[in-house]
Amino acid sequence: MNRRIFFGKSLLATAAFSSSFYVKSHTVNHKLKVGLIGAGWYGMVISEAALKVGGLEIAGVCDVDSENLRKSSDKLEKLQGTRPATFKYYQDLLNMKGLEAVFIATPPQWHALQFIAACEKGLDIFCEKPLSYDPREGRAMLKAAEKAGNIVQIGFQRRQSKAFKYARQYINEGRAGNIHQVVAQIHYRPDPGDNTIQEPPASLDWDEWCGPAPKLDYRPSIGHLKWRLEKEYGNGHLVDWGIHHIDIIRQILDEGIPSEFKTTGGIYALKDRITTPDTLTANMAFGKVPVEWRHRLWGTGDPNPEFNNGIFFHGEKSTVFVSDTKFIVIPFGKDTGRTEKTISTEGGMQELHMADFMDAVRHKDPQRISCTVKDALASTTAVQLAMIAYDTASIVKWDNQKQAIIDNPGAERLMKREYRKGWQHPG
């Protein structure tokens, strides 16, 4: 049995063990021993945020690109004074003696397998968004975390934005009146990168990077940093970036998963350069209000550039616009002026989100984290279902009790994608 098949199957081989592997082994003042899986750009972003918070050591780093490993280890050694052990395969990192927690910062096709393996080891986990690549993976991840009983924080760091917190208070106090529609958007012009098929860099094991996802011919436009607009790895702008706004909308309005999705768009300006829509409108029927997502990856964006990235809450008394650092109220009426607040980013959203995780780990108190697996699953499933509606050119209806798509076999099939030979889907 080859290495890949063995580890793919071993992820599910837990039935004979106890229902929880979690051991309360260290004190509040203990320096946590952490492993990093995925040592590229964002892996280092969250690792540096964690080191700013303090109380930990990045003891091991894993990446299938040896150049990433070298650069990240060099930097971490400078930041923390000790050089982490390095690994190519995440399974070897998870076997490190004394390891207590992991950061998962790989592309989404890897999240489920690495997350479940870490749960089986009883490790605390900080995992980047989206929770999973497909909805069935997400359900399996939730089940694994509930069984392990470990501390898990998902990387929806915009929950730490003071602007969004202010908007939540303002809206929930009724100051905007009843909210009857929400529109979220992010317009920008990406650089898709070099789309020429070529050999991957000598340092990169492209087969392992692709993992359970389809192994596409390598080109820089779908590799490091650029994979977000490739369907097989990132699944597009809504799933990668829009998910932050959908998550915030859910939190502000106390919503679950929408019951119906209708999504239209296409690849118009960036044909043959990306494989996910450069133009998209997704209508989501949440329980309280309809929510519309829209993006354009071309042109001039919003006619008013200050609204290119943010959320409009349309209420009876006023419209509230909020972004990471801005809060604007536009009252109803002809001769009413808008009010605007620029909100401080003091403390840093990433650092604050990591601080919540570290605090929860130190006190062994899951109530201290900001985003549970269950909550992250709801936000992730919402954007995944919106993309399934796009992919099938159909209206997708969701039964939350059954956790299933209703009367749409074509859409239901996309709830779980087939893994590449050698890996076993956990759902």
C-alpha cells in the first residue's frame, strides 16, 4: 500500500477508539508547542500574528515546497529565536513529540484531511477559511471536532473588526429600522498571472500540492497565491473573499443557512485566464431578509469607489454601509446628510482573532473562541451552495434539517466531489 493510500484511509480509522482524545495537559502559563501546515504567504501571516500574541513556539513547519520551508523556517527562527523542525508531509508533523496545536493554512482542497487527522491526534486547531472545499467534507470535519472535543478556531478574522461590531450594535438597537434587504460586494481587478502550461518549480511537489483534488497541468496562474480563482482549488471569488461578508451578515442578523439560492454570471472579461466567474450575482433567501452578493473582476467597480468592498444593510429608516474600517449611515429623506465613522484597526483583526484562540486554548474554554466549526460550516455551506446553483444553472433549495438539497439531483451530486485516486473522501 503506498503512502498516499495509507494516510487517506487512516484518517477514518477511528471507530475503535474512545469518543474523545482531548487531554487537559498544560497550564495557563505554558508555552504552547504549535505546528504549521502550509508555510506560504498566509501560513506566515497567521504564524506572525500568533507570535505577536505570544505564549507559543512554532515547533514544526510542513510544506510540499522546499523553498517555502526554507524561507519560513529562516523567518521564524529570527522571530522566535529557535528554528522549527521541517517536514514535507503533514502526517509526519502531526507525529511530532509534544505537539499541542496546529495552524492549517493550506489551499481548501487539503483542509478536511489535515483537520480530521489533527482531531484524531487530539490537537487544538486554528484553520483558515473556507472550512472545506465541499459541504460533505465540512460535515465530516464538524463530526471529527465534536468527537475530539478539542479547541478549534476558524479564520474568519473579520469578526474582530470594530466597524462590523459597531454595525451590529447599531442595527440590533433598531436605529436603521427593520432591515429588509442586504447587498454585499467586492469589485477589483485581479492579476490572474501566467496561464502558460509549464513544469512546476523544482522545489514544488505539484502532485502532493494538488492532493485529493484533480491534478491539473501546472501553470503559475493556479499555483501559489493564484489558486483562489481556479475552480478545482479555490472555487472562486465568492468562496474565497465573499465568504467573509456572508459570515458577517449571518452574525449581524443572527441568520443560519439560506433556504434558496439563485446565482447568475459568467467569465466574460477574463476568458481563458480563470475558471471561476469574473462576473457574479448570487441571490440568497435567508430566513429574515434576502441577501445579494455581487462582484466584477473587471471595469471600474462601483461607480463610487468607496463602496467597492463592503456590505449595505437597507433599513426602513436608513441604509448602513460597513467595511473593515468604515461605517456610513445614509438616512431616508431628501434633505438628510449622511454620517460617517472611520473605525480604528488598532490591535489588528488577525492578532485579535488569534488571541481569542490562544486564550481559549490556555483556559481550555471553547466559549472564548470567536468562530466555532459549526458556525464556520454554516457560512461555508452558504457560499458553496450559491456556487452549486451557478454550476448547475438552477435554483437550489436547501433543507437545513436534512442537510440536503431538495429535488435537484444534479445539484445534490455536487455536495461531495470525487477524490483523486489514492485519497478517500471523509464524507
